[in-house]
Amino acid sequence: MEEETDAKQEKAEELLEQAERAVINSIADTMDLYGVTPSIGRLYATMYFKHSPMTLDDMKDDLGMSKPSMSTAVRKLQDINIVKKVWKKGSRKDLFLAEKNFFQYFSQFFGDKWEREAKLNLSAIHYAKENLKQILEDEEAEEELKQRAEQDLRQLEEYRSYCHWLERLAHSIESGEIFEFLPIEKSHPNDNDHK
């Protein structure tokens, strides 16, 4: 009877490890979207399944990487705000915890990037438009140059519209307004994910 219980326990542990490994692998493979390598993505994904903070030694043991590599990887994850250093009374080692709220992380990460893209490009568009208008107002400018300037201005107007839309998207994500249009659905463990 005890052997049967042990076998069931081993089977349950194997199923748990397979489930976690499948998600860890998929997260690691898609973390390039956030500017990190698969090995750093694997570290984050491993930390995601840990329910208490980890030290660099814990990470080294779990992933079999050197401590300096772990340190570099953790710094990169901290730079993109997906891992935070936490304090624990009585512990002298640095402890790190993975961000588990993907909605919050997505909002901050992409909101910041899209806002930066919009601002930089709107500034460049404004500068370019001023130069192009000078060409159009110059009576001595060649007709071919004026035509190019007009074409560029039309294209830049479309690009400007996109940048303003991107700014609004970034603001709606950062403010949480987007979730009024695309509500977060609460999933349940028994939901069928492949409908």
C-alpha cells in the first residue's frame, strides 16, 4: 500500500514538473519580445513558479549557471522591472522575486516603450515638416524637389496620425482605461484554453 502511495506521489511530482517545464520553455522562447535572451527568460520563468524569494545561490542551483551569469541575468531582469529585490528580516543575502502580474508588467513595459516611440517620432516629424515647408515656400526651388517635399509631407501626416494614436494607446494602457474596452477575464483552473 505504501509503495502504491509512493508511486502516485512520484507520478504527481512528474506531472507537476512537466506542467511547469512546458510553461518555462514557452516563456523563455518568447522573452526576446522584452529584449532578453532565452537563458535570461528561463531564469525569469523559473522564478515565476517560485512562491518565495530566491537568492543567487538558489538560482544557480536551479539553473546550473555560474553565479556571475546569474547576477548579470538578474540585473537585466531588474532593468526591465520584471524582477525585484526584496528584503527579508534576518537574511543577509540579496533576495529576488519575479513579477507575477502580467497585466501590470505589460502595461508598464509597453506603455513606456510606445510613449517613447511616439514622442521621439513626433519630434522628428515636426522638424522634418518645418524643413519641407521651407522648400515649398522657396520660389527658386526646383519643381522636382517641391514634388518630393509634398509627397513627404503627405506621408508624414499619416505617420503623425499613427504616432498620436500610439500615444493614446500608451496612455490608455498606463491609466488602465484599455481594460474598459478589453476587460481582463478571470480564468479558472478548469477552463479549456484551446476553445
